Amino acid sequence: MSYRVYTSEILDKKINRLVPHLKARLEKLKKSLEENPFTGKPLKHDYLREKKWGPFRVYYLIIKDMLIVFLLEFSDKKEQQKVINEILYDLDNIMSEIKKKYK
């Protein structure tokens, strides 16, 4: 049972500014999340997770009933709590948009 991995527009824009070796590492991360999305650390909710990715943390949602992993954002350790708070604040809207878009 393999999950589909999608990225947010915000994350896509940030990824385009990364150096090539980090882009390649992100592709590896996506492949590993397709097979086992539950490897990351749960944040407040079991379906919101954080995965260490070099000097960064990647934040993602797991939607079990649709077999989707949605990569939301990444940050360094310094910005970690700010990004998590922003995601938690808008989590219901994010979930409903994802479910509408990928049903």
C-alpha cells in the first residue's frame, strides 16, 4: 500500500530556490514517505508530522483514507515553532482544501 506524495505551492516555491543537492535529498525523502509516512514525529495530531531533513524539518499531513502525504512546509530549527503554530492555526482549512483538490 503506497501513498501518493504532494507538495504545497509554498513548499514548491522554496524548493525551486534550493541548491541541487538538497532538491535531490527531498526527492529521496518523498520516496521514503510513499512507503512509510509514519516515520516522522507526530505533532499535536497523529496525522500532522515532522521529519528531520538535514538541517531542516519538513512538516506534512497524512490523510489515511485517501492514501495521501501532503508536504506543507519546511523550516530550520530557529523557525520551527513559528511554522508549526501557523500550520496548527489553519489546519482545518488546509485539510478541507486538500480533500477537495485530491478526492
